[in-house]
Amino acid sequence: MSTKKVLIVLTSHDELGNTGHKTGFWVEEFAAPYYLLKDAGVDITLASPAGGQPPIDPNSALPDFQTESTKRFDADKETQAILSQTHKLSKMNQADYDAVFYPGGHGPLWDLTENAVSIALIESFLSADKAVAVVCHASAALINIKDKNGELAVKGKVVTGFSNTEEAAVQLTDVVPFLLEDELVKKGAEYQKVADFEAYAVQDGLIISGQNPASSELVAEKLLNHMNA
């Protein structure tokens, strides 16, 4: 069986609205899928809109949010070095990969929702019948995606992502540019969720999505199973 190749796309956005606080990607949502895929022998390439070091959400490095995967990342100088040199998203080609994975954090709400390069890339993966996996706020990257017929890709699809009640729990309802759950519903998705911060991932066709940080490993498992099917 040939080695599977996955492109992981991270946010380059580091400003949390007008709060003066920083955001970026959520460490667990990168680390858990990265190691699950890497340990399964998957060849991983990292990219971001700006290239270089993507911003890490400082909150995701707090003690409360540490997992085995984040601890492994903190001690993994090799992966930290690779992460500091992500490729420019505009240079990435769908034909080189078997699937694409978008970790969340609040950053993607700002820079991956309407990013023309990201939209074209995701659309090319779907057109080539390749899976697109997203977790938490990265479900925002699906909002403006069209399918082969020019229809919104999430329309009629079971999709999850960070819920309104979770956004309220982290007190950012009035800071984010839009509420992800509302926006997915508006675009015709069959939005599903479980209790706040519980692990939940769904797959509908080529679209695999996870609700929150705790769901990131489940998303990676579904992606791996899909590629190996």
C-alpha cells in the first residue's frame, strides 16, 4: 500500500477581533491529529496562508488544556521546527495529496472562511473525490465551498463545528465575526452537536468534521479510515 499524504492547513490570523488579545490555532487540534496520522505512517505537509510560523492561540497552551498529544508536541523539537516553516498555501497542489485537514482555533474564522486560495483548494479536493477534514472553528473553511454542480457543499450535509453554546461558554459570542453553528445552518447544513466540549465527529461523504478540541483525534481517525478504505 502506498504511503498516504495529507496536507494540514493552519491559520495565519493572530488577532482576536478588537479585544487586543491574541488567537491562532488550538494546539490540541493540530497535535492530536498530527501524531495519530504520523504514527500511522502518513506523510504530512503543513501549510498556512502566510507561510512560516502559524500563530498558536496562547490559551491553548494553558495547563487546563494539556493532553498527551500537546505534551508530546511541547517536547518535540523536530515537529516544532517543521511547524515554524509551513509552506505558503498558494503553492500547494491538491494532486500531491490524498486528503486535507484543517485544525481549528478561532483564527480560521477570520482568514480561512473567505480565503480564495483555500476555497479553490478545498473545492479541488472535493472535485477529485478526496476527503476534507475540519475540526472546531475550522468548519468555517467549508462555509463558502461549492460542489461540482455549483451548489454549496455543506447544503444537506451532516456537519458539526464549535457550537453557539460553546462560544457562549468561552465568552466570545460578541467577539467572533459570526457564530459558526448559525452560519452552517444558514448555508443549509444539517448541523449536529452533542453536549458542550464532549468529543463528537461526523462524516458525510467526503466531508469529515469535529465539534471541538476534544473531537480532533476522532476526526483524524475517520480521515485515516476513509483513506485506507
